[in-house]
Amino acid sequence: QVQLVESGGGLVQAGGSLRLSCAASGRTFSRYAMAWFRQAPGKEREFVAVISWNGGMTYYADSVKGRFTISRDNAKNSGNLQMNSLKPEDTAVYSCGLSNEYTTSHDEYNYWGQGTQVTVSS
């Protein structure tokens, strides 16, 4: 069993930056691909970024490509999402997840954190 806790969300002005963190309990974090998803009010959960188990591969949604960077530190059982040039449309609850597959489909993620709110003001 793995438990995930996100942190780092908050209120920021458009054009600003935030760094989200995902801390994992247990020793198996390095076995999984890790991804970030987000969900805005009234909208479906949306894929943001994924990183492979060893950090060798990353993939981003078109909407965040060039602005967000996903990373992980298996020695620290943690991952991050650096978000730059934030836009009001980035406002959402951001959650990290772990999957046995390197995938953008949220159905394939077995473990989830509780989420952290990101609000970008115009």
C-alpha cells in the first residue's frame, strides 16, 4: 500500500509560478510511473503530465507543454510539478497518482493523493 500527500498549492497571479510536491509513503514508490492530473469545478479530471518509474521518460498535455516540468526523486520517495507562466485556466485541484503503466489514462492509476488547490488570478 502506498499513500500520497500533495502540497504546494495556493493562490498566484497569472504569469506566476508554483511548485507542487507529492510525497509517498512506503518503499515501492520507485516501481511506479507517476502522473499529475487536475480537475476544475464542473469539469472532468484532466491529464497534466507523467514521468516513468526511473524518470527517463516524460509526457505532457499540450495545454501545459513548455510551462510545466514533472520530476521525481526516488531516493526521497517524492515527485514534483514545477508550474511556470500560470494562466487562470490552470485553476484546479491537482492530484498525483501512481500507476504500473506509463499512461495518461486516470483509470490506470491505483494510488491517489487528496489533491491540492491551485488558483490563478487574472
